[in-house]
Amino acid sequence: MEITAKRPWLGSLGEVPATLDYFQGSMVETLENVAKEHPNYFAFDFMGKSTTYKDMVANIEKCARSLRTIGVRENDRVTIAMPNCPQAIYVFYAVNMIGAVANMVHPLSSEKELEFYINESESVTVVTLDQFYHKFEAIRENTCVVNIVIARIRDALSRPLRVGYMLTEGRKIKKIPADAPVIMWDEFMRLGKACFWKYKVKRGADDPAAILYSGGTTGTTKGILLTNLNFNALGQQVIATNPMFRPGDKMLAAMPLFHGFGLGVCIHTMLSHGGRCVLVPRFTAESYSRLITKYRCNFIAGVPTLYEALLRLPNMDNADLSSLKGVFSGGDSLSVELKKKFDRFLYDHKAVIQVREGYGTTETVTACCLTPVNKSKEGSIGIPFPDTYIKIVKPGTDEELPCGEEGEILLAGPTVMKEYIKHPEETAQTLRRHADGLTWVYTGDLGVMDNEGFIYFRGRSKRMIISSGYNIYPAQLENIFDANELVQMSCVIGVPDAYRMHRPKVFVTLKPGVPATEETRKAIMDYAARHIAKYAMPKELEFRDSLPKTLVGKVAYRQLEEEEEAKRKAAGES
């Protein structure tokens, strides 16, 4: 009773509605509506500096006018390669305001990956940070990019912090030549003064709004085209399943903007409902833990590796987590044991809630099911969001299986993507319309549904490694290693990692006559590092005289996984 009296939301959760009335406008319109209702509420905090909804929308409008001035038009694609910072928020929603499409990419991607993302989306403009400029300049001539806009973290800081930043992090950033063909952020924002009217484009629910990247069902990187409705529906669903939320509640936004979880849940859900985002530009478990307590956050979201790391941090020993209303885990499977440990950790630190696990795919922006507030089942990833349907079928078919039988997880609802850009065949393979009139996403994931509608994730039928929440596709990495002139054949597998849960390891057979020396290893790894993003780059390379084969001649990657597991057990690792 005493807990309920202190936190009335615990005693008045109500029932989650089965269906919702979805907003039919654009993403940025939801922010404008909040700014009218709560102009002086804080929209976000960034390194100690707070910005109100009124000021945020004013800066989005300035940015939208500037995009118009440099020639960005309706349906153009704009690549945004930035961490979670104010300029990224402004440009993402400004692109939406002028009717263009935001192409969201990981700023730490390799040059070749960035070139692919830009060309795949046919982006005409790039917005990035000064520290990433040289990567974009190196590949610019291979793209159709007209303008590169360069922002700086220091420009978003308060004056005292700016000095400290320039003496530390700022000193590490390679200088941009004075004559570089770019537009610096401050200059860019001033350009908007030349645009007075008709910069806003009316967009509807089904109009494209953003592109996120995933390997889909085949493991080949594809751009996923998402609409205004996809994001707005997600926001409304998340709020409906969290009736304890109130405008002004704070979400620690550490998950990145180029990830559906970060963009859809941590940013858009909060900003479209009057929440307050605590932006984390560079994630570490230490910074995450410090900000939770400093801002007394109400909601946090992360991958299992984050929660495992928090358990080991000494600065969390006496942390007061009583402000938490929701703790969400996604991006990878949360083991039963880790959930028990973290639930106990929350209880010991005065929190009155437990971790709630969710599940989803980038093809549905992010989460589409979540453990309910008032009921959980061990090992379950929860029940579907309002208006979201999940069924378990015999893999690859539309034959629905009885409760308790394992099959492929299919998803349908208002967050389902529009298409894979430039991949009509795989779009048709992944999105299939059934006799019930719904369009279903074939996830390639395996699961079970019980007789109460709770879903249990059983594994992935497609080859994929999940490391700290990032999807890594072995086939893509193998294509890069195999292209090296020293390599005959490669195979990439995921091996256990104490922090990231899994990490990629590569096995290589060399071409005849190439010695298996440290010099050869370095040459191959240096080559790979130029083509593979840091988060996906294997740190371990093992030479083999030959790789095991299946009966049909394919590399038997499962045998390599079993060998690694046996070695780990022999070494006494848990």
C-alpha cells in the first residue's frame, strides 16, 4: 500500500486497449501538436543542456527551411550519419517536414558501407559530424551527393562544457580543410533565412518517412522503407502498453538513432507524447548508469549486454532506482538467469518494477510485442501490441500451427514496412498477403505461442550473430574476406563473449603458397577493417588448412560452432 500511495500509477494501470485510433499525419506533426500543448516542457537533455519543445520545433523549422534552400525537395533522400545529439533530432524531423525521406546509417560504418547506403538510397545530401567527414569525402565522387552538411558536438554544448570538450575529445578530431566543399552547421542553419514560405509539405500516414537497414531474410543488407504511420503507430502502441507514462517522464535515449529501437522507442515515442529524452551520444555502461541516477530517469531501454554490464559496475552499488517506471529489454534474447539477476538488482536498488522483454524486427520498425505490466511468464517475450497480430506457421507457408508447436513467427499490423528498396523479389518473399486480408512479415525467426497468446522465442532460422544488440550477418563478412587476394575461403561464426554476449570470429584457408604468418594475418585484417563496420569486425582470425564441409559441399559452420563450444567447456568457461 505504501508503494502504491507514493506511485499512484502502480495502482491504476487499467486495461490495454485491443485497438487504437491512429494519427494520420506526419511524424513531425505529432511534435508540433505536443509543442502547442506543452511548449515549455523539456523535449531533450544533451550533456547538461536542456531544450524545450517550443525551441526544438523552432530549430526543426529553421533546419527545414535550410534544407529547402540547398535544394532538397519532396521525396529526396537525405543520409543522416550521426549519434544521438540535438542536430540529429532537428535534421531528422526537418527532413520529414519538407516531405523528404531520412536515410539513417551508422556513422561508424566503413567507407564502402557508407558508399553503399548512399547509392542504395540515392541520397542527394549527407548530414554528419566533423569527425566522420573524411570518410564521406573519400567516397563522395562515387555517389550522387550534392551537399555535405557538417555538424559538431561542441556546437550543441553549454559554454563551460564546450571548453572542456575542446581540450579533450575535440583535440582528437582531424581538422577539416578550410576549402573543403561542405556546409558547416551554423552556416547551414543561417541559409534558411532565404526561405520564407512553402517549405512545409503535407504528408500522410502512408507516405515514406525513413530508411533503416537490415539483412532481411537472406542476410544481404537492404534498406527498409518505413512510413509516417509505422512510427506514429509504434509510439501510440508503446504508450498504450505503458499506461503509467505521463508527459514529462524521462527516457534515457542511449540506443542509437540509426536503430529502430533507438529511433522508434527512445526518440519518437517519447517526443510524440511529451516525454523527455536524455540523449546519450556515445554509449558506455558507465555513462548510462551515471545518467540514470543523475536525471532520475523513468524509463530505460537496452539490450541484455547493457543490463549484464550494469550488474558489475561499482558506481551502482548505492544507486536509487525508485524513479523507474519501465525497464525494457530487446535486440537480443534475455536469458532467464540474467532476467532473475537484474530483477533482483532492481529490487535491491529500490525499484518496484521488473525488466519487461520485447521482440520485433526492423521490418516493423522495432518491438511489436512486449511483456504486460501485470503478468509475465518465464522465458516469454510477451504478447502483441494493440492491432498487432502474431501467428506461428510451418516455416515458409501459411499453415498455422496449434498452440505449443514450434514454427516460424509471422507479424502483421500498422508498423509493417512498405518495402525493401530496390529488392522487389525479397519484398514479395517477406511480405505476403493471406486469406485473412492481412499482410504478414515472414521473420525467419522460430517461436511458440501458448494458449493465452504469450510468445516464446526459440531461435533464428536464418544465419545471424547478435552482438550487443547489433545484427551481424556472417555471409556479408565472408564475402569481404573471400575477396581478399590472400584468402581461398572463409567462414564466420559467433562465439560467446562475456560482455557482448556474442562476437564474430573468422576462420580462413589461405590460397596455395600463402604462408600462415602474423604478417599475413595483419594484411587480411587490415583489408577487412576498411570494409567492415567496427561493431561487426572480427577480432579473432584462425587459419585452417581446410574448412569442414556438409554433404552438399557447403562450409559446415555448425561444426565450427560445436568445436568452439567444446574448446570453451574444456577451458572451464561458463
